[in-house]
Amino acid sequence: EEIQVSDDARVRTIRMSRPEKKNAITRAMYSAMSEALETANTDDVRVVIIAGSSGVFSAGNDMMDFMEAPPHIGGGDMPPVERFMRALMACEKPVIAAVDGLAVGIGTTLLLHCDLAYATKRSVFTTPFVNLALAPEFGSSQLLPGIVGRAVASELLLLGAKWDAEKALAKHLVTELLPQDDFEPAVVEIAHTLAGLAPGAVKTAKMLINLPPE
């Protein structure tokens, strides 16, 4: 129930729905989102939206759940968070992030692996990994400097700074800021426009855009 998946006109919406915990993500939530992303590659889906609740995208990992079974990336069974991030990175369909409100930790990290990211003006972005004695996750220490520059990336990844929506837009962390009142309908309209384009061309364009620089 904390992850709601719905399909409409070839657009799949994966919604984090745990507002009482600011959409802090549990292992079960990661697993549900992973399945929705993995099956998007084979289902009649052309675009995926990852959304949160009104006023909050995600507060990051649920730390109580996280500490019950800390993930050991690369050893033994794949942790749910790794499965989710691998599914996001491997998704052949365009993925759009719809951020309305708080985006902490992986709530910001996952944006680096989405194709488009839209936000409202009340959104806040922060990656307090070092503050929690953790290293930056899932390629953020490589991807973010490539987007915003090394010194600017260090503000987020070393100092754990909080960026408001205007700064996130200016530093190219998000694609565009959309009006809060009509935020989700506007994101869905963009998704439907993308879903109406030639799927083979969209898939190829996404693949080429994401090729690593030589």
C-alpha cells in the first residue's frame, strides 16, 4: 500500500505513499518499485513517472528499517535498494521524476538516474551522507560533478547543503519548475506527449544520451 502503481495511456506512475513518514523508503517499498520498473521494460508502457505525496517526495531511507539489515552492496543477496537503483538505471523507457517537496538522500540521488526531473518551488534537495558517516551512493560522486561541477557538487555531497528549487534548477539538477497547483497534471501531460512519440526513436535516443563520454 505504500507504493501505488498505476498505468494510464502507456504511462506508468510509481507513487511513494507513506506521508506520515515523509515517504521514507523501506526494503519492501524498494522491492515494489523495483518490480514496477523491471516490468515496464516488457509491459505496454512507454514512460514511467516516479512521484511522491503532496508536499514531500522522499525523506530518503527509513533508517530503522535500514539498520535492521544494512545493505552490503556487491556481496550475497542483492539488497532491495541496489535492486531498485539497478532497475532504474536499466529501465529502457524514459523515467520522469515528479518532486513536490522534500527530497533527501536517495530522494535526490535517484534524480541523477532519471531522464527528466520536474519540481515545484517548495521542493528542497539535500544529500547528508557524510553527516551520517556514509559515503555518497550509486554513482552520485561521479554523476553530480559532471552536471554541476566539482566544487558545487561538494556543497551537496560534503557539506550536506540544502538547495531550494530555484538553485536546483539553476544548477541543472532538475529540468523545470512547474506550478504547484497543477503540478502532477502538468507532469502527466509531458509524459503523455513523450509516450505519443515513436517508441523506437525514444528508446534509441535515451540509450545514446546515456552513453558514457569517451
